[in-house]
Amino acid sequence: MYKKVLAILCALMVVAVVTGCNTVHGVGEDIQSGGKAVSNAAS
């Protein structure tokens, strides 16, 4: 029983980390796109 709970917790942690990385990556791309738009509008 303990091993099953531990395995589930580990799986959830992996999913959280992967999701977090993708979210941060997406935010970075959004900020980069916004910066390019401002730069293009200024020139």
C-alpha cells in the first residue's frame, strides 16, 4: 500500500514539474512576442 501511494505521489510530482516547465516556456514566448511587437511599432 505504501509503495502504491509513493508511486502515485511521484507521478503527480513529475506531471507538475513538466506542466510548470511548459507554462514558464509559454509565458516566455508570450513576453518575447510582445517585445517584438513593441519594437516593430517603435521603428
